[in-house]
Amino acid sequence: MYPTDPWGLLGLWTALLLMLMIYSYPLYKENVFYRFAEHLFIGTGLAIAVITAIQTTNKIAITPLGHGKLIYIVPILLGFAMYLLLHPDYRWVSRYPMAMLVGSAIGLGMRGVLIPFILTQVIDTITAPVGGNAMAWFNFVFIAIGTFCSVMYFLLTIEHKGAIKYPTRLGRWFIMLGLGAYFGNTVLFRMSMLAGRAQFFLQVLKIIPM
């Protein structure tokens, strides 16, 4: 419903004006209104990120430490050690918490990437459909050939000629087809966002119901 209280109306029209300031850049050129909205967005996002980080640190580290769980002093000290990156003489200390952070992130990332994005894709590619129709078999063959040829295209240790000339060339076409579809989805997503902003503009002006 369209807001009726003063604060709701102020927030609605402020959002509309900031949206128009942002879109003034692609529609016209860079101007002072666009820079104001951009700086306001970045500053607000940074302030929210800082407040969220402080609240999260207080909840998962400071509060348990006050309850006698002294083990939490270790991540707190490692977090403070990362700020020594700004000090030229003690910058080497920050490498240890940074190495632990990167190593743990890689370990957790590989755990969440290996099975769904690698093993599952390989299993689905080599598993033939059981009792599927003609379209299912076509998709299976198409994906299998596309995967094989695309992988062969990245054989950079040998020249793409002779027996592997045409599979690698076909792999390049498969890669171009995939990138084209990805780019098309990106453009479609941007157009959907633009349509949503246009709908919001019409709703604020009460041209269409909210």
C-alpha cells in the first residue's frame, strides 16, 4: 500500500530522487547529482558493514569471552594482528593471520565447490539418461561432446592441428555459445532491474497501484 505517514512518504520520495540521480549518468553524463548519490550509497554501505562487523564480533567473540571462554582470545588477537599491516616495522606479523584466513577460506571453499560444481557435473555428464525421450538423449550427447571438445580446446601444450584440429575448433564454438548465453542472461537481468525501477517510478507517482 502507498504509505500515508510522513516518514514513509519521505523515504519513498528520497528513494525515487536517488534513483533518478543514479540514472542521470547513463541517460545524460556524469554530474554532481550522480556523484552525490554514488558517494551516499558507498558511505551508507560502508557504515552498515562496519556496524554489522562490530555487532558480529561482539556476539561471537567478545560475549563468549566475558562468559569465561578464554579460547576466544586467540581469534581476537589474530584479528588485531591483521591491522599491523599498516605498520611498516611490524607488517610481517600480519602475514600469519592472513595466511590462516586464506588457508581456511580455501579449505571451506573447496569443500563447497568440489562436490556440487565438479563431481556432480562430471557424474551428470557421463551418466546416460535411463528411459528418457529423444530430447533427453540429445541433451546428453550435446553436453558430453561440448564438455569434451571444450576441455580439448585448453590443451595449450600442443598445437591445435592434425587429429585435434576440428575437436578444438568445435570446442571454441561451444565456449563462445556458452559465453553468449551467459552474456544474454546478464543483459536480461539488467533489463529486469530496469523494468523494476520503472515500475517503482510509476508507483511513486501513483500512475499504477503499489
